[in-house]
Amino acid sequence: MVPLDYYLILSAVIFAIGVIGVLVRRNLIVVLMSIELMLNAVNLTFITFSRFLGSMQGQVIVFFVMAVAAAEAVIGLAIVISVFRHRRSLDPQEMQLLKW
Amino acid sequence: MDASIILFYVISVLLVLSSLMVVFLRNVVHCALALVAALFLIAILFVMLHAPMVGVLQVLVYAGAIMVLFLFVIMFLNPTASEPRRKLWWGFGSLAALLLAASLAALLSNGEAPADPVAATETFGSPETLAKSLFTDFVLPFEITSVLLLVAIIGAVVLAKREP
Amino acid sequence: MVATTQAVVTVDLLRWMPLIPLLASLINMFFGARLGRKTAGGLACAAVLASFAIALYVFWLLPATGMFRDTVYTWIESGSFQVKLSFQVDALTAVMLLVVTGIGFLIHIYSLGYMGHDEGMVRFFVYLNLFIFFMLLLVMGDNLLVLFIGWEGVGLCSYLLIGFWYHDHANTIAGNKAFIVNRIGDFGFVLGLLLLVTELGRQGIWTLDFMELQQHVNLLSPEKITLITLLLFVGAAGKSAQIPLFVWLPDAMAGPTPVSALIHAATMVTAGAYMTARLHFLFVLAPETLSLIATIGAATAFFAATVALTQTDIKRVLAYSTVSQLGYMFVAVGIGAFSAAIFHLFTHAFFKACLFLGSGSVIHALDGEQDMRKMGGLKAYLPTTYWTYVIATLAIAGAPFTAGFFSKDFILWQAYSSPRGSTELWFVGWLTAGLTAFYMFRQLFLVFHGECRVDEHVKAHIHESPAVMTVPLVVLAAGSIFAGWLGAPEYLWGSLWDHWLQPIFGGAHEAAHGSLTDEINLTLLTLAIGGLGFLLAYFIYGRASKLPDRLASLAGGGPYRLLLHKYYIDEIYDVLIVRPFTYCSRWLAQVFDPGVIDGLVNAVARGARGFSLIWREVQTGNVQHYLAGFLAATLALLAYFLKQQ
């Protein structure tokens, strides 16, 4: 029987790794992938608590999170395509039109 | 030592490794593949946590559809420019993430581990149970999610359309 | 000197006295152009006549009643402090009312002729009626605040009327000067008023009502009363042209002659004396102030008379004469002989108005010439003007049985015999009487006698003034004789005047030293020096001679020039006060305001801008930077929660 804490620490670590990717990588697609990683870490937390509290609500939430993550990945990638067409670059640091 | 704990350790090590690969590898395709591996491993964890339905959905939707989409886009765009790296930024980011992980872990591990209420039930996490929750307590979010998906599809088509 | 208590009767009639001229003024202001000059002028005169009729009626009823009061409405109400817009008529006010409305009416009639060809005639009558309104407010107010409104209002009208012919810049400057110097006086007045209110308030009484002030005046300490009265006297000095605030009155002659007659001789300038008389119960408790008032009054009387000796403009002589006679009134106030002061105010209104209107008649006949050196021999051309002028001159010089004789003698006797008087005061007043006779007859001889020095082209048009102008002259000349008969000394037929004002000022004046013989002797002395002045004027100016020029060049011409240039007081004021003040103002406007005030505001703006210039750098446009910010905030929150545990 794996203790609760182990799962939670694992998801915290995965989340932190996802954060690194979002902050540091200069490729938009990898940034999106890191966001997916973060979402999955959260999903893991939800399922863990669902198991340990004996409630189905956690799994239902994960269901919805997955649906929303799909929608978001779709739109995000469509934007990436659009941006790439205009700027021929996927570097978020080159997209600074909203600078002061 | 319990078999489940050993399994857990193995899977978690692999998971952390593949996540690090997602974040640190240079080639985008390699990152995508590492992410697929990570998603699979998480699906296994789901199953271990008595959520078989969600685990299957994870494989089907996440690894199966979303990651395919990612790869599709990567190959469509075929980005050739290599991305510049900055040591300072990397160090800083890693430090921040470390802090984040540490504080989250500290916060989360302060709760008591409750007794295991789920071992008795057979149907916990099964499709029937999930469907029952979904179509009774959560029918409204369910319907709205379908609208959301519709909107996402239309939005994606509009955004990615090639201008005539 | 405690006033006897009187019955008070409320009558709604009082408010119409100021209201009718105000209405006429407003009608003329808005519809005057449409009404036409004749109708507008007629309306204005009718309004003042109506006020005069009411004043007569009230005067007639007064002895039987005691005092009339008319409260219009409560103006200020703050806790126990109440100020009402309310009028009162007692014996003192009744006298002032008759002077203001009666002589005002005569001057309005005169203006129909004098201003008849002036294109601003309607505007003139608007201002003149407005002046009557404010002056009536001043004399009828039953509390200090209503008096002050009138006080300020007449100052305004004075400014408007002095600068009436505003196209000539010099006139507007004169108007400004009058207003500004008045304002300095008003500053003192307001301070005195405020001090009075707060000091009484400290004792628990919050009022500005004259009757209530009189009741509670002994609650104040003598030092406070002295300070209050000093400040109030500053106001009176400004309004009534005493040293050092008299400089505006000679310049005020820039206004049309009826204005000089009404405002700067008969009514507005007497407001200071009226105010001190109204507040006599306050002033008698401040002996130091009173002696200061007497000293200033005497000094003013004397110095103004010396300046009048040399002036060449016909109106200037009369202006300095007015300042001098006002000095007499304040000598009387300073001695505590308020009844005498008001009596001189009364008689002076008649003969000074007559003199001014007469000079206006001369100016009118000579097409605007005011320099006496270009006059002479006008007796033949302007008979009515001449004879009324003679009568008024006799009056002001104190010829026997004229009005000026009785009122001036009254003051001089009081100066000598009253406990607060002194021989020195009497002496200065006596000398001034001699000077007065001299310069007035000098003017008479220069203008009406001798050879006619008028320019040829003007001489062709000389004509006597129309009846509209000469009838008031005759009426005023009659007043200059008979008005004084009301205040004869005891050894003749007694003073009706004193009897009339007894409820206010408390009756007979105590003669501390000096007997009946002294009184008669002093009168004879005054007659003597008056006669001397007349004779000197006759010998120097009455006949063609080189004496005037030789006198002028006496002692190298220095004293003559000093007097001619009015002791250079305007120049002194300019250097001591006006220039430093202007310099400061200019510095403030050009250096301080743009530099410091604007600088402060701009510095704030610059600071905000600088601040935002720094902080806007946060918006780099780089999403990853924003996410880093998110992360930092999240870490902070987590740290907080950890601490909580």
C-alpha cells in the first residue's frame, strides 16, 4: 500500500519540472508540452485524493480537465501555426509586441 | 517490502526521467516522444490508484489524440532554427522550480494518511461508477464541455486557416 | 452718557426707502436704453423723491414714537448668533435720512441738466440710484453687518462714478485709487468688527445689533475696546478721508461734479463720522482712541486747509476743503461731542453741496474748464450761480448767522471747554477757520471777480445754467443759512438740535471750564480770524495786483511748491508703499508663481512620470517573464501558508 505522501510528492516534482519547461524553453511547442505536463501532475494529485478520500469527484474532475486540456492544446497549436506563418519563429522571446 | 511500492518506485523514477527529458532535450520530436512516455506512465499510476477508466481515457485521449496532434504540428511546421540557451535563465528557473517543489511537498505532506476506504469496493473507478457520477451529479458541466469542444474545433479551424 | 430707553415700533414702510431707488436703478440698468435719457432720468429722480417723502413722513412721526424698526428677514442664523436684515430709524438716522434723500434728490435734479448731453446719462443714474440704496442701507442698518454692506456698497458706487468717463485712463486710475485706499480702511473696519464679535462672544453674547451691543458693551475689557475702536477708526479714516488715508479724495474729483457733490461732500465721506456716532457708546469707553481721533482730525483739518491755499483747480480746492471740514467733525467726535459732529455734518452737507454744484455750474458754462487761472469776472455772466456761491462761501467761512457759523462755533467751543478738549485743539481749529475763510474767498474772487481771463472761444458761449441746475443751488443756499439755526448756542435761542438728538447721545454736554463770557469771546475771536482771512483774500486776490506771484515766490518758492504739491504725500506713498508692493507682486507673479508653485506642481508630475517610466519596464511583452512573476507570487503565498502551519 503506497502511502499518500509519495504520490503527492511525485506530482509536486512533476509539476515543478513542468514549470521549468514553461519558464525557460524558447520553443513554443515545448512550452505547450510542459503545460500539459503540469496539468498531468495536477491530474495525478486529484486521482490520488479521489482514491484516498473514497470519492468519485476527483476522477470526474480529471475527466473534465482532460477535455479542457484537449481543447486548449488544439487552440494553442492553432495559434502556434498562425504565429509561425507570420514570424517564421517559435521563440516566445521574439514575440514582444505588447512591450511598453 | 510491498510489490506495489517497488512498482511505484520504478514508475516514478521513469516518470521523473521522462519529464526531465521533455524539458531538457533539444530536439522537439524527442521531447514529444518523452512526453508520450510520461503520459503512459501516469496512466499506469492511475490504474494503480483504482481509476482504470480514467487511465484508459488518459491513453486514448492524451497520449493518443493530443500527442498525435502535437507531433502533427511539429512535423507540419518543421522548425529548423535551433533555440538559443542562456545559462543564467536556466539556473534561475531550476532554482525557482526547486523551491516550488520543496514548498509544495512540505505543504502537502502535512496531512495524516487516512485509512483505506476503497479496498473493499470493486466498482470504484469503474466505467459504470464514473458514468453514473457524470450523468447525474455533473451533467451540466458535461454538456457545457461538449459545447466547449465545439468552440475549440471551430476556433482552431479559423485560427489555422491559410489566408486566401 | 446713557441713552434713555425708547419705545420701538415696527413698520414695514422703512424697507421701501432703499428699495425704491434700487428698483429704479435696476429698471434703468436693464431698460434704460429703451426708456430713453429723459425718462430714465425722470424715473431716477422720482425714486429718490419717493424715498425723501417716506423719510419726511417717518421724521414727522418719530418724536411721538421713539424708534422705528423694520425687519425684513433673518439673514444669518448660527446657533445663538443671529443677524437680521433689519432697519431702524431713531433720531440720528432720521437726520441722516433727510440729508441723504433730500440733498440726494436735489442733486439728482441737478444731474438732469448737468449730464443732459452726456451719452452715458442713463448709466449715471443707475449708479447714482444704486448709491442712494447703499447709503440708506448704511444709515438705516440696525446692526454692524448691514451697515458694513452699505459701507462697501457706497465704496463700489464711488469707484463706478469716479471712473465714470472711463475712456480717459486717468479717471479709471483715480477710481482705482479711491477703491484701494478705501479697502485699506475697510480692512481695519472688518478686523474691528470681527474682534468685537469674538470678544463679546467670549463673554457669551453673540450679536452685532446696535441696541444689544449698547447693552452689553461693559462686558468688554478697556484694552479690547481700545483696540476695537482703533480698528474701526481706521475704517472711518479711509472712508472719511482723514490722515493718512485721505489721498483718494482730491483725485476723486475726476468724476462728474454731481458725484463730487453727493458722494464726496454730503454723504459717503460722512459715513465715517456717522459710524463713530452710531457706536458712540463704544468709543466713549476708549479715551485713548478718542484723543487719537481728535488729534488726527485737527491735523487733517489744518493740513488740508494749507494745501487748499494754493490749488488752481476749482474742484480741488473744494476737495481739500471737504477733507478739512471732515477733520472738524472728527475733532468733535474725539472730544465726545457727537451731537456737534453730526450737526457739522448736517450743515456741511448743505453748503458744500451748494459749492460743488455751483462749481459744476461754472464748469458747465465754460465748456469744461476747471482751471481757476482761466476764469474771472464770471459774476456778470452767471448771476444765480454767483449769489448762491457767495452765500455758501459765507457759510463755510463762518459768517454770522450762517449755518457754518453755528456748527463750527459749536465744535470750537466744545474743543475749548469740554473735559476731553484742550486749548491746543481749539487753537488749531481756530487757525483752520481763518485759513478756510481765506482760501474760500480766494476762490470766490478768482472765479467771479476781476478781469475775465477766459479763453476767447469759450467766452462766446458762456451762459447761465438752466433752471434744472439753478433751482437746487438756490434751495441749498437757503439751507446753508437756515439749517444752522437749529443749533444755536444757549445764549441765543438754544439748540433744537441737541434736544432732538438727546435720546441718543444723552443730552447736555458738560462744560468743564469756561463760562458764558468765554464762549462769547471765543465766538468773537473766530469771527475775527474769519474776517481777517476775508480781508487778506480781498487784498491779494480781490483786486488786480502782483501780490499772488510775490507770495508764491516767497522764501524761494519752496513753501509754495510744497503746498501746491500737497506735501508730496502721493509721491511719498508711491515710494514707501506702492513701489515695494508692486515689486513684491511682480516678483510673486513672475518669479515665485511660475518657479515655486508651478515648479512644485510640475515636480509632482515629473515625479509621477519618472516613477512610471521605471515601472513600465515590467511590461516586457515576454510571456515567460510574466510567468516568472506568477511563480514568484505563488512562492510567496506558499511561504505564507507554510508559516501558518
